[in-house]
Amino acid sequence: MKASDEDNHNLVPWKLYLTITAESLLAFYIATFCIAVYYTHRGSGWIFQGVILGILYLFVLFVCARRVIQSLPLAALMLIIPLAPLIALTIVISLIPVLQYL
């Protein structure tokens, strides 16, 4: 057995759920930051790159949602469904001061 397999078996389930949630939120934050920086600093000929970046953003959202849905139990999903829009809004609002400095 590999060391990484032993580490995964030794984790308590809530730690695994916490890491998956944290990784998904971090990926969503970084993707949202990248798309916000691009659209606030776009130049000429931005339509093609904007479409590609939008597709990549939707891909990141899909992968994060799929990973969370597949790994979290149903009770956790029922708790996170009403909170997800609030979390997304908080992430977007937290980007405003960062984007003002760029």
C-alpha cells in the first residue's frame, strides 16, 4: 500500500469532506478572480478569448459541483444547496477590493 493510500484511509470522514469543500471553494474563487480580471482589463479582440475563458469557467464550475455532489452525503448536500448562492455572492463581493487595486 502506498503512503498516500494510508493517509486517505486514516482520515476521518469530516476531514475528507472539509478538504473537498475547501478545494472546490478555492478553485471557484480562483476561476472567478481570473474571469473578473480578464473582463475588467480586456483589450481589443477580446471576444474569442472571452468565450474561451467563459467555457473554461463553466468547466471549472461543473467539475467542482460534480466533485462535491459525488463525495458529500445527502444530508450535507441538503445543507449546502441553500447556502451555495450566499457563498458565491460572498466570494464575488470579496473580489471587489482586490480588483480595485489591479
